[in-house]
Amino acid sequence: MSADSARSGSSRRRPSAARGGARATLALLALVPCATIAARTDGDRRVAVSLEAGPRAALLMEMRSHVVNVQRFLDAVANGDRDAAATAARASGITSASEADEDVGRHLPAAFMVLGMRLHEGFDRLADAAARGDDPRALVGGLAAIMQQCVACHAGYRVELRVARAPRR
């Protein structure tokens, strides 16, 4: 076989190999919706935290405020504003937990509460570090450590609406 025919033969094989790879990719992509459906029908294995409308709304509002405070903190760190960073972190500190609806805490699992307290205490330490003027990379690292509480909580728990039962007659 000549070099030209060997090259042309190999070049003929490459497109078919590429087509085969493309077919395999398409086959895998076709399975993605099936995997998604299977995961949904498999059930959510997180612990259900069932709260009535008011306490549930208060808890979810508190969680959303943490997201806002994280964004404000990161923006302040990026702009070198240590006072604003400290203020944003402190807004999710232990004081914010004590200001939350006390009725919520009575309905939460103990392990959930532990994650929450670690989160609030971490934000207070982060606020102190920002106020001291710690290195921005250390501040972002501190936030990453705090966010582990968020990830653990959202991976382990789901908040459901408990419908109050009508009184029996």
C-alpha cells in the first residue's frame, strides 16, 4: 500500500470514527431526560421539615436574606470596602438568628438548628475578619467555609408547607 493510499484510507476511517463518536454522544444525550425523570420518580430523600405558612415564609425569607448578604459581602470585598463587607456579614450573624420568628425554631430538627447556628456564628467571625481588614482571599475562604453549612442544609432538608387542619366539630 502506498503512503497516499494509506493516508486516504486512514482519512476515510476518521470521519466514520467521528460519526461513531457523534452517535455515541447523541445516544448519551438521549438518555439525559430519562435519567432526570428517573431521579424525580425516585423521590427526594432529604428530611422534610413541615411548617405552617407563617413560620415557613419566615424561614425562607431568612434564607433569601443570607443570599443577599453573601452577594453584598462579595461585592464589598471585590471593591475593597471592608466596612461594607463587615456590615453584610454581620447582617447574617447570630443577631439575625435571634431576630427571626421564635416559632420557627420550635419546629426545626436539632441538627438543622446546629447547622444554622454554625452559619450565624461563622458570619460573625467573618464580619470580625472583614472589620480587621484581613486579606480578601482569606475573607472569601471564610465565606466558602460558611457556605458549607448552606450546602449541607439544602442537601439534607426540604421545607414543606404544613396545612393547618380544620378543628373537629
